Amino acid sequence: MSLDLSAGVLDRALFHIENTYHIPNLRVSGHLCRTNLPSNTAFRGFGGPQGMFVVESIISDIAQTLNKPHNEVRCTNFYVEGNNTPYGMPVVSCQLQRCWEMLLEKSNYARMLEETTNFNKQNNYIKRGISVIPTKFGASFGIPFLNQGGALVHIIKDGSVLVAHGGIEMGQGLHTKMLQVCSKSLGIPISKIYINDTSTATVSNMTASAASMSSDIYGAAILNACGTLNGRLAPVRKNNPDKSWEEWINIAYLDRINLSAQGFCKIENLHFDWETSKGSPFSYFTFGAGCSLVEIDVLSGDFKVLKTDIVMDVGKSINPAVDVGQIEGAFVQGMGLFTMEEMVYLNESRNTQKGAVFTCGPSTYKIPCFGDIPASLNVYLLHNAPNNRAVYSSKAIGEPPLFLGASVLFAIKDAISNARRDNGAPVLFRLNSPATSEHIRMLCCDSIASKVMKDKKD
């Protein structure tokens, strides 16, 4: 047994249990269990998607039971500006309704729903399903002291700028955004700015590049350092308004002005009282919505995603291209989480130990590939939605879109419901995550599947 991240993952799952819905009377408790299975580490989303999946399953069953459109039940219960979460945090700058309405328009949802209904009437063994899922993700580390970071900015006497910060570039575009923050603050082209390798020799006591907070924390630290430098250079600029950047820096150097500055960021006003279960554990919320159209093969359980549309509230994006890439990647990872990546453990036998992982390689553990990506994947960024809690009104974007991959699972569930309706089976049923082909096939409840289930019981 190892000390894993179960406690932190459970905390975030509880904080996201209501997702985008205002539920005035809600009490939830979480319990960690010691099992005979190997310990796990955290994944993108860190428990948030698992918590949101619970309430979306509940909303889906409520809509099915009341025989009401799922979208109507969801939209009726959305948070609005000024509502409080179950833990007492106000929902401010709520862009949820705007994301939802923009998505329904951009995806041509009404037309797709009508076409899907007609398609299902004409086909017995291929069924289609459609689903629209919202998301609300809290931005911050769950432990307050982790919400800090530093940066170091050097202006070299030739006018070039060297930036070091505590974040790790792992392909998510962090360095690109930090270059842009420095460029905008100092008022110089990006071509003059260079990023130094991340090292404790330049920036110490770094926080992990996680929780979707790296741009917020290190961008603010760079902004802080650049603000100090701008203050030192202000007299030089004022006295020499016609000079170039390089000339200003040379004058400052000859005047023995310090051209290096250390910046620091501390995310303020984060607190939570575990005794009263009240507080504001997050700096702000990122909102979004996703709509997916899927097609399942009733006889094999195979599925394909025909179309996905996503609208995300990213505040005032520092780099829209990077953010769109993050949204696309998070969605595909979420789709894998909710439809493919199933952990299977072995029972004890002559050659295996009980609890041994069976899905331990690419032959048994399946992740999304090129052919699994939606045939049409469209991402739209919400405009005119500034966020005064982060650098240049931007928002965290690494983890928030991941849950939108669940729109594929709930679209699959809708398709299965249509198959079950044709076969005379109850349309209220439980679809566990991940919704693999095996689960899809058996839940369609046709004569073949029913016979298999009867033989298993016998």
C-alpha cells in the first residue's frame, strides 16, 4: 500500500458533486476505503469529473422518470448569478446560461434532435443518441498554501529579456502564454524575450504545475516582476520619450538602475472550514458545455462519435489557439475516461495473484486513437466574459473541459434507451463508466442479450 492522492481527489469530487445545478438542500459525505487493489494516482480533473458524473446521472434519471426533455430539466436547475454553492461560495460572473444558449445555437441542436429521432425510427440495429452536458470547474489548489509561485525577470543591457518562472512546460503552452504576459506588460515584441529552463537555482519553492493554475500563478508572478521593472524604467521613459526600448535600457544601465526583478504571486481569499463545511475554496469557476451525437451498433456494441460541439468560458483568452488545443485534448481524454479506459482485475488462480491488473498494456487497456475522435469536432470560445481574478482576465483551461467527454457517454445512454424502447425493455437503467462496447451491447436488451443473461443466471 502507498500513500496516494485519494484524500485530495475525494475532496474535489465532493466540491463538484452538484456540478452546475443549484440544489438548496444537499448533504454529501465521502469515505475512503482501503482495498486489496493497487493504489492509484490522480488524473486530469482530480476527482471533479467523478463528482459531476454522479449528479449528471441523477439528472438523467429524473428526466427519464418524468418523461421530460433532459435539456429542460438541466436548464431549469442551473445556477444563476448570486446563487451559493452547497458549501456557501457565491457563484459570480456566471456564464453558464450564455455557454448553454450559444452551444444549442452553434450545434444546431434542434435540427440534430429531429434528425436523430427520424433516424432511429427507420433503423433497428443502428441507433443514434444525442446529449448536451454542462460543466463548472473550480480553479485553485485544494490546499491554500500551494496557491503561490515566483518568477525572475532579467533585462539584459542589449534590450533582450530573460524570464524564469516556476512552471513546467509539458506541451500545454505555458511558456508561450508567459512570453505573451511579459511582452504585453513590458510593451516589447515577443522576439526579444527568452524563457529560461525551470530550475530551483532561479526560482525556488515552486508549486507543482497542476490544478490548471500554472498560467494564473506564474503569469501573475511575471506580471509582478514586470511591474517592478516598469516602475524603475518610468523616469527613463519620461525623460526620453523619443528613444527606443534598447536606448532606454542602455540609459538605465549607465545610470546603474537595477534591471532584474523577482515577482511573486499569492492567490488571496481562499478558505474552507471543515467543521462548518463552509467557505470559498476556489478563486473562481470556469464554465462550459458540450453536445455530442453518437451512433451505436446494437449487435456489437461498437460506437462512433459523429459530431461534438463545445463552448467554453475562457475569460479573455491570452492565447486562443493554445486554449482551443487544451479544450480538444481534454475532451478526448475525458471521452476515453468515460467510454474506454476500463480497469480489469484478475481473480486468484494458479498463475495470477488476486487483484492483479489485467489491463496493463496497450493490448488490453484502450485509449482514444485517431479513429475515435469525433468526425466533426468544433470548439467555440465565449466572448466578452472577463475574469478579474486572473492575469489579463483569462481563466484556467487545462482541466475544466475534461468532463465534457461525458457528453459522449450520455449520448450513448440515449442511443441505448432508443434500442431498449424498441425491444420492450425499461428505459430507466444504469450505465456505469466507462461505457465500453461490452456494456453497450448487453444493455441493448435484445433477444440475444436476454438469452445470454438468462443462461448466466441458470
